[in-house]
Amino acid sequence: MKIAPVVLAGGKPGLFEKLTGNLPKTYIKVRGIRLYQYAADALAATFGKVYVAAPHPEKMPYIYVEERGEGIERAIAAAETYLGTETHMLIAYGDVYTESAAYRSLVETAISTGADGAVLAVPKKATKGYGTLETRPGGLLARVGGESQWIFGGIALLPRDFVKTLYDAPFYQALNQYAAVRKIAVVPWGGVWHDVNYPEDLLPLLEHVAPRHTYIASGAKVSPTAVLEGPVVVEEGAEVDHYAVVKGPVYIGRGAFVGSHTLIRNYTYIEEGAVVGNAAEISHSLIGERATIGRASFISYSVVGADAVVEPNVTTMSILREGRERLEPIEVRGRTYFKLGALIPRATRVPAGTVLKPGTGWQ
């Protein structure tokens, strides 16, 4: 079995247009790399190379495949034309984050059971766009659809000739047709698995990809009066000014600046070139590239797009209080959140002194 890993990193931005413009949602940067790179890097480390189907090739150590047409069917078909002698394609959605062990489990199960291929199954969640998986004896795929406690996890190992069925049928329908004549193992996965379907899904992702060790680049400048409680990553050219307090896990990107007397709390990602002013406080948030957070602002459970400007003394309310004790949850797209701040689109400006209510901008 010769396997070609393929990451699907294209598609329309949809609701992520507020953050990525015309680029697919997989192009948003979290901890200094594109979302799709988490899957691509894991697969490249395992297989030695990886194909990435995307509309905008970049200078990365991947084999880029030009996206042709719309839909994952066209992307998979385009990738197949680039392959050499590989007999199978390991297809991974670029907006799904999981552990490397999930990919290995898929391959090992297919080989050990003598199956023709395999699909990853994860416990059913309130996740749209992922079909349920029904099995037949032997743990093989019967069909996508119907009643089940498992859904397709966005990762599939399939023989190369599966592509032929995609020319006349959508992906799930093609998978059903293929499962009727070939043995496709269903591989349950109970480890880390997270789908970034909506912009608010970025907030849990911050916990999954958080630094585990402290690293301060040789070209970074950290004031001797600053306090860093790990794990904290400070990249090349970044600066942490006097009396700033950074409580990890925290990521501070290349050339970013953290002002004096600022408090940066857990699960905060300050991307490349971003600036955080004096006496600001940030917690559990993604601050996009070249964004500016004004002095004395409070940003919590929020996403600030690239090149956005948050003027001084802006407050994001991440919970809604009624009375002194009660916390009222926030509902966005049918999901309930007990903490959710604001989504601030790329290249926008939030006036000084603004108070943003919980859930602002996510709808």
C-alpha cells in the first residue's frame, strides 16, 4: 500500500470572510501558521511528503495542487492527477485539527484488517456538514447517513480508483457506492478532534494547539522586569516591555510588541507584527497579524482580525451578568456558550471606550 496524503485546503471563505477576505478559512493563522498546516505538517512528518489542494500556493515544503472548480470532489480529483505510483490517497480536511495518532490509526487498521480503505469516526457532536456512519459486521462502512452515534471525522484512506466515482456523485454518495463493493473500515477515534466550522470554533482550537514548553528566540527582547510564567513562546524580533506579566500558555509571534504593565493571560495568541498597548489585558483570544490593541483595553474570549485597530479603553464583555450571582449563557447558531467575547473583523477600527457585548460580531 503506497499512500499519498492529501490535505484539502480550499473552498470559499463563507463566514470567515470577516477574517480571511477572499481566502479560504483554512488560511487563517493560529500560532504563526495556517490552519491547514497543522494537518499538512503532521502528515508530512509521517509520510515524508504531502499534497495540498489550495487556490493560492505558498512557499511551503508541500506539493501544491491547483484547485479546479468548486467542492471537495474536484479538489480530490485534481490531486489524483499529481500522484505518481501511489495506490491510495489519505484525504484530510484542512479545517480539522487532530493528533498525528489519528492518521496512523487509520492506516494501521486498514492494513491489519485487510480492508481496502478506512474512514475516521468521531463521537457525534453538534457539528454540521459531517454525515453519520453506519457500520456492517466486521466494523466495515455500510453507508454515510441514517442513525449512528458516530460521524465522519474528515479523514479517509481510500484506493486511488475511488476518484472515478467522484465525477458523477457528491463525496458522501460516492463513498456509499464504493462501500457497497469494497471493504472500508470504520475507525473510531476518541482522542483530540476539533472542526473549525465557524469563526467561534477558533477559541477551543487555541487550547488544543497551545505551547507546551517555553521558548524565547535569541532575537526576542524580554525586559528583565517582565514576568513570564510558562509555557510561553516569544518568537524572533518580538518585544515584551517592562513589568508586563505573561501567564502561559501564550504565543507571541514574530515582531509582535507587548507594552509595559500589560497582563497577557492563558490561551492568548498574539500573531506576527501585532501590537498590544500599555496596561491592556488579554485572555483566551487570538490577535491577528499586525492588529493593534490600544492601552488599557480588555480583550477576552475574542478574535481580532489582521490589521484591525482596537483603540484605547475598549472592553469586550465575555459573559452576561444578571444580578450578582447569575451568569446568562450566550446562544450563537444554536450553540450555547458560557463565555464568548467579540469577533472584530480584519482591518476594522473599534473606537476608544467602546464596550462590546457578549457575542458581538459572531452572527
